Amino acid sequence: MTILLIRLPDTLAKASQEAASKMGISRTEFIRQAVAHELKNFQETLEEKAMVASMMAMKESKAYRKETDDITERFSTDLPEDKNEWWHKKKS
């Protein structure tokens, strides 16, 4: 485990101590949890930005747009009549 020395403004040091006390944990643990929480949020933000970038790239791709248009068109066509009602399989 690495030891870090940090300087906090007095107001932040006091607020973190009060919050830690209310939670029943040490200020060190409180700060450890706060850093872990912020790192998780930061990672989620990066992942969301990457997803948006991917979606924007797909939107700009003519091949992707054609493929999705073809799929959408196929969804709007009627299913063929099926006298055997294949979706209701009979038990033997």
C-alpha cells in the first residue's frame, strides 16, 4: 500500500472529518472511498464518451446506414402465411 501526503483546505479537512465521523469510519477511509468513487465515475464517463464516439462513427458510415436501413425495411414487411403455425409447436 502506498502512503500519500495531501494538503487540504481547512474547510475540506473539517468537512471530511465530520462526514467520516457520521459514517463511523476514519477520515483516511473516507478519503479512500471518495477517491475510489471518483475514479469509478471517471471511468464510466470515459466509457460513455467512447460509446458516443462509436455511435457517431456508425452514423457517419454509409455502409452501416445502408445495413440498418435494410434491416429496418425487413422488419416492416409482413411475415408469410404459415398454415402450420410454426410458432406453436405441438407436443408429441
